[in-house]
Amino acid sequence: MLKRLACATVCVLLGVLFLATCGAPSYLTHFKATADGLTIALEVTASPKINTSEQFFVTLTDAQGQPVEGADVYLDLTMPAMPMGTNRPIAEAQGQGRYLASSAYTMTGEWSITVIAEVAKVEHRALFKLTVSE
């Protein structure tokens, strides 16, 4: 009886672990650019879908690799091939130089994501490209 209970417990735990990892988005971490001494890194969902809320994690570090706090950060999401309305989510500080914004892609295709970070009244911009599928 104890052996059967232990086996059932292990199966339940493995099932919970499987479901937890299946629902977690995979992030790209290789989007990184340096603008005037400020490094701007962007993490986004690897395979974004249209009309689905997406999270955009921005990390700012200075020339010494230290987190940059107190910046005003927003994104400018555009489709070069299909001009449309403004999509500029504002990112909120999460601590340790990380900022979080949320938005949704409205069409499939090539998107440009410009991260704008104002630090000490100086504006820094980094442009990244991403393809969105259905």
C-alpha cells in the first residue's frame, strides 16, 4: 500500500511539473544593443501569437555592467510593411535595472520593436526585429 501511494505521489508531482513547464513561455535573451554607453537588452516570447497579451522585459545596464534604475522606458511597436496606429506600451520598473511592458501584436509579419530609455534626461534607442506568426 505504501509503495502504491509513493508511486501515485511521484506521478502527480511529475504531472504538475510537466503542466507548469508547458505553460511557461520561452524567452529569447539574445536581443541586445548598446546606445551611447547604455546596454539595452530585450526579452520577448520566442513565438508570439497575434491578439495575445505579450510581456516585454527590458534590462538596462551602464558601461560597467551595473543595473540602471530610475529610467523612463517605453516601446514603439511598428510594422514596417503595414503602417497602423500607435502602439507604445510604457514599461514599469521591476528593480535591478529591469522594466516590464505588456502589449499585443495585431497582425502576423515582421515587426520592429524600438526600446526607448530616458536616463538622466538623455534618450537612448535600440531597434530589434521580430516575426510574428498566427
